[in-house]
Amino acid sequence: MASFDELISQVPIDQVAQKLGVDSATAETAVRAALPTLVGGLDANAQDAAGAASLMSAVNKHSGATILDGGVDVAKVDTADGNKIVANVFGDNKDQVISTLGSVNGSGGKDLIAQLLPILAPIVLSYLAKQITGGSAPTSTTASAGNQGVLGDLLGGLLKNAAGKSGNTGGGLGDILGGVLGGNSGGGLGGLLGGLLGGGKR
């Protein structure tokens, strides 16, 4: 069973901190803010058929990938691919998402978030692919509508799991994530993702 804790455990915080030139606490805060937002954006894209098919295609490209085997090596993460994923997930809202995440206390600011998201995106897609395919390379049936449904369920489960985790962090980041994951329309990141979750990235 996929869980948000398991997804976070795939991210080598110390390596991320070293690559971004920050301390581990800052890196962890940024990762814990960015990951649910990335999952939320993916979930938003999976809400309509075209978005789900596109997302499933992207997940297929990460099936059979060795990025998670033996632990992630941040130096080997394809951030060019990550940039494309982030641009596809958030579309015209990308800069707003980065800016809002960068305003989270302790997250290191928007420049750090802008560097972090392309590192996290390939890790998330590889994790989703592993959950769906069991780590094997895609078959001709992997992109079926059935697997798109599995993908939607997987993303929804991760979001609910993350919402539960964020609820006990005592304000600050927890409040922001609660707003995000609740899809509330009260402005800020919650409103932004509420819009995303309401109808895909368009």
C-alpha cells in the first residue's frame, strides 16, 4: 500500500540539501511542502481523460527505471525531464505555485523550490510507476483505462494520507498543506490547487 511517508522516504534529504546548498532542515521543510503540491497537481491532471492519458504515458516512461533501486542518487536524477514534468503538471500556474511554496516558513524561498521541483518530479513518477507496474517495464496494457483509474486512486490515496500527516504539525506548514489538500478556494496555494483540482491544469 502506497503511503506519503513511503514516498518521502524515497527522497534523500541530505543529498538534496547538499545539491541545493542548504541545511537538511531547510531541505526537509521544502520537500514536505513541495511533494504534496506535486502530487496534488498530478491528481488534478488525472481528473480528465486526456490529462490522465498524458500522465499515464509519462508514468510509463519511468516504468522499469532504476532511479529508486538501492536508493535515489540525486546526481543521477534527470532534472531536464523534471522541468518538463513540472511545466506539464502546473502549466501557466507554475510560477505562482513556486512563489507560494517559497513563502512557506523555512522552505528556503522560491529559488530553492524552483530547483527542488525538477528533482522531485522524476522521483514521484518513478514511485508511481513502481506502485502500478511492480517495477517492471510497461506492457502494451499498462496504458489502459484501468491503469489510469489505478493511477487516480493511487494519487488520491497519497493526497489523503498527506493531509492526515499535515494535520498534526501544529500550524504553519500544516495549515498551508491542509488548505492545499483540502482544495479550498480561500486564496493562496489552497485556492490555486483548488482551481487545479477543479478542472485540470487548463
